[in-house]
Amino acid sequence: MLKKLEFYRKDSQLYIRLDSDFNYPSIKKIEELISIEDVESITIDCSYSKVADTEAVKFVYFALKTGVNITVVNPPDVFAKIIKVLGLEEILNSINIVKGGKV
């Protein structure tokens, strides 16, 4: 269940803080709020997320493919594991992952 999603936009940069998991309901809410073509950079703070799922990986993958820079702050450990299981290790090199930080 999606508890809360806070975001703000500055020019072509979008900052999102999830107060829930980095999963399907969160991604659907993000997709309702923005058009990926309108941003150059997205920062997603997952500090309060305990779980990520394949929908989160899919969102990041397609955002990267459209040329959007992605930063994920404190992603759940399973996020990188899902990427590896799906054989998408090359996107790990394209994502800025920040551990221990806050947006």
C-alpha cells in the first residue's frame, strides 16, 4: 500500500521521496504525476523503503533508455539483486546509487 510520496521539481530535475516501498503502487503514482520525457534527472529517495520489485527496475530501465539520469538514494538491497537476476547489470553502472544519504 502506498503511504505517501513527496516530490518537487526544479527545472528539469525531479526529486521524489517515498515513504513506502519502491514497488508497483509507487511507480504507478510516479507515472501519474510525471511524463518521463519532461525531465532530465530523477532522484528517488528510498530511505523508508524496505522492498523493491521488478516494476521499480522496469521504471529505472526505461527512464535510462530515454536519456534520463537516475539517482537512487538508499535503495533496498533487493533492488540490486533483482537487476542481477534479470541480467541487467549494465544498468547498475548507469544508476547513481547513494547509500546513507538523504535528499
